Amino acid sequence: MSSATLEALSHTLQEHLGDRVKSLKVALGEVTVEVDAADYLAVMQTLRDEPALSFEELIDLCGVDYSTYANAPRAGRRFAAVSHLISITRNWRLRVRCFAPDDDFPSVPSVTGVWNVADWFEREAFDLFGIVFPGHLDLRRILTDYGFIGHPFRKDFPISGYVEMRYDPDQQRVIYQPVTIEPREVTPRIVREATYGNVENA
Amino acid sequence: MPELRNFTLNFGPQHPAAHGVLRMVLELDGEVVMRADPHIGLLHRATEKLAETKTWIQSVPYMDRLDYMSMMCNEHAYCMAIERLLQIEVPIRAQYIRVMFDEITRILNHLLWVGCHGLDVGAMTMVLYAFREREDLVDAYEAVSGARMHAAYYRPGGVYRDLPDRMAQYKESKWKSAAQIKPFNEARGGSLLDFLDDFSSRFPKLLDEYETLLTDNRIWKQRLVDVGIVTPERALQRGFTGPMLRGSGIAWDLRKKQPYEVYDRVDFDIPVGKTGDSYDRYLVRMEEMRQSNRILKQCIDWLRQNPGPVMSDNHKVAAPSREAMKSNMEELIHHFKLCTEGMHVPEGEVYSAVEHPKGEFGIYVISDGANKPYRLKIRPPGYVHLSAMNEMVCGHMLADVVTIIGSQDVVFGEIDR
């Protein structure tokens, strides 16, 4: 988005959301707002219904687990639901981040009443991250196997999982057993100083 | 009087009309669908989690395998996300090549769609016709990348290499004589651009051919018209994008509204439907192929006249040439670092979206400054469209379910990820 649009959008956001916006960041041509879980639903409703904002479509909603961010111990909260909104009439985009207040039982209000499309996105975030969305009418697992245990996209879930499936010729059926492979990391994860990949530095 | 109960039917996952591994639990009252509950995830490979454990460049081939019917468009969104985080410029020639291949991909996808949709609904011939033309386009994929499907041709910073000067030719064998292969090789005498030029001048005629088969066909219309109507309001509520949204009458196309690469320099129109039924979505996609062909032509003309680099010269991102790597210390170090540790992407988050043949395909990445993404979220258009399945099929006949799956154009690589 052009810088004029970005400015107009941040101005309108501040005007209509007031102090419900905990932080507003403009970076890389995108606007990100952070809201509290308590205000989340009301903010989303305003974003859709306020004609000056008119975010008619929820493009995406996903869970994020911040527990190992930058390979450093984390002070803030762990789980967040991040949504991407788009306005067809105003042709702008917005990112809304809402941290779940409790790390042990992450919960964020459901926006399925505001945008019906949130249905499957919230089911996915529940399935993969274990974030619960009160107000969702049908919060079942969606992507993982029937009877799956755990939330695989959490950072403490190993990449190889805990169980594997194979056909057992003796019992003549498919069985689950503990995994026999070990996770292997070819290239370690490295976080360098902030200017490392910087183009001006090249 | 006996008690009457609704009949529950398991549709898929091995049903040929389920377009892959869709399992749908249908609740039927007689032959009328009362409720549809799609069960997905049978092809879930956790691409997003895998990407967190791979360096940035290693995830490019994973992108091909998402929507395995429009490979390069997936790569495009991913590479664009990285480029925006790094804030690097892509050379203009690479941008034109990307636009050209995006449109080739769109034609590839829509051809497969019209073929399979036809097959589902009972128009057997379409798939044979569509695959004949797809063959030429996958040959173009092969010419630039060596792979006919999973190209991994777009890279952060540009495209892997420039367009080749000559096309592969068919060779004489004991099954095909020289006289037999001669017509196949006719268009392959020159460069890839000549080959594509020949294709794009042939293609509108072929599209007319498809349309004579389908557009006014009585059976086709009986199966499609007024099936799966989505009003514009509902389309927005359900997050529709791409041909599904345009079929419902909303003129929204990222290539026009939020242009990326060089889409603001090419001339094309966006078709819009009227009623939002399956037939409108069919018409929209057919017209999109014509428009893609127009863009293809413009890109060919530009690319013929403007040689230049196709990859960024920033060696923190793009590997140096082999020659430079073997003669200079600096380039050797860059090459070594890139091929072992990989590039580092500055801290930040970005959402980059492209107008994928199926709708808006988005990549949301969070980088914490490491050589791997911290979190990668893929926004698959098909996933969103399939989530509206229950709403679209309710009250329709069982046979219409197949039509609606077809008109949604679902591919399970991207839905299950």
C-alpha cells in the first residue's frame, strides 16, 4: 500500500478504535494492530461495520506460538491469533493480533459471528495450536488424523511427532506405535545480529 | 407407518469426482442434500511446520507441492514475501518472466479445471482437448526449469535462469518415424519465446473450440445453470476470492487492485459473473484464459526486446555465478555461506498475496532474523472455498454436489497443506 493510504488507514483506525488499540505498527507497507482479548470481538465488529473502515472480508486467521522467538527466553505471552483483513471498497489491508491471556489454556473469542469464514480457520488454529475459541459452534479438529493427540504446530512438539502408523501382518490391521525415527537437523537455526542480512550492508 | 430417517452417505475419499482426497459426510433426505460435512486433512503434510525447520531457500520446492496444479504461482507468493522482508528489488526482466509464467500457470490450471469439471459432469471430450494444450505449456515449464510440474524456478531475488534459446525437439525412434514427428517439431525450431508465441496465437481458436463444445451445450447448461448460487454478500462473508468472488459479481482482482510485479504495465480485463452460479464461474474462468493469453502475448513481446539480468546481484540473497565463484574469494565465501547456512532475513512479518488461479494465495511469514522462517502460514484459497461447501450444496440434489466441487476448483495439496 502507498504511504498515503497507510497514513489514512492508521489515522482512521485510531479515530474509531481509540485506546482499544494496544499498539499500532506500520512496517513494510502493512499496518498491524494489537488488541486485548477482552476487546477483540468488539474491535472486529467495528472493523467490519464502520463504513470508514469497512473490512468486509477476513482473508486469514492463524495461530502463532511465540515461545522460542529469536532463540531467546520469552517474557510476554505465548499464543496469539493473527488475522488478516481486507476491504474491497477501500482497497486496504490490516493485520490484527490478539494474544491469548493464559498460556496454559489459550483462549481467544471466536469471530465466526462477524465473518463466517473464520469457522475453518479457527478449527485449524485449535487443531494445530490448541487455542480455544469460545463462541465457535463446532470446534473440532480439522487437519490432523482422527484421534490425534497433541497440537502439532506448537514449538515444543517434535517435527517427527510421537506416533507412527504401519501395517501389522500378525494382527492384520494398521497399528500405531511410538516413532522409530529421530529428528535430525541438517542446518541449525541461527539468529545473527540485526544487521546481518541487511542489503545496505552488502 | 414406518419411521423415516435421513440417509447418511460417505462421499470419498476414493471417489474420482472428489478431486483428490476429500471425504464428505452427506446427510440426504431422499436425493436432496440436507447437510455436508467435508473431512479434510488426509493429505496433510505439515508444510508450514516443515518450513520452520528448513532454510528459506529449501522451502521453495515445498511451495510447488501445495497447489500442484498451479505450481509457479505458489512459489511466487513465497518468494515475494521473502523479497519484501529483505526489501530487495527484482530485476525488471525477472518480473516480466514471472508474470508470463504466472499466466501460463493460470492457463494450465484452468485447462485442467475445465477438463476435470467436464469429466465430472459428463463431458468426456474436454479432458482430452485440455491435456493436449497443457502438454505445450508443461513443455515450457520443462524448458526453463527441467521439471514439468514442480519447477522451483522462482527464487528469492528473481528467477533461476534466463529463458532458453532453443526448445527440446522430438527425436526419431522405432515407434515414431521422421515424418510422424515433423509436425510436432514445427513450432520448436526457435527459442522458448517463439514456441510460446506460436502457442498464444493458436490458443484463442482452441478456446473457441472448447466453447462450442460446452457453452451452449444443453446438458452442460442443465447441470450448471443455477447450481450453487452464491450471492455477493455471502461470498464476502465466506471469504471468497478469485474466480469464485468474480463469479458472484464482485470485480475484485489483485492484479488490478493491488498490482504486484509488472501487472500495472500490461493490458487485460477482468470478467465478472452475474448470478453467481456454477455456470457463471465457468464463463469467468474461460474468459480468464483469454485474458491470460493476452498478457502472455504482451510479455513475450517485451521479453524479446529487453534482455537483461534475471536475478538480483545481491549475493547475500542470490548465489553468485559459477564463474565468479570459482575465481573470486568474496564470491566463494558468499556461495559457501548461502549453500550451508542459507540467507538471513531481517526480523519482521509480512503477508504477501498473489492472484492465484484459484483465488488469493497468501503467504504470511514471521521472521525472527534467523536463517529459517519462524512461522509460515499459507493462506490457501481452496480451503476457504471448500469451507463454504455446506452452504452451497444444501438443498441441492446429490448429483449437484459433484458439479459444485468441480466449480470450486479444489486441489487438496493446498487445502491440506
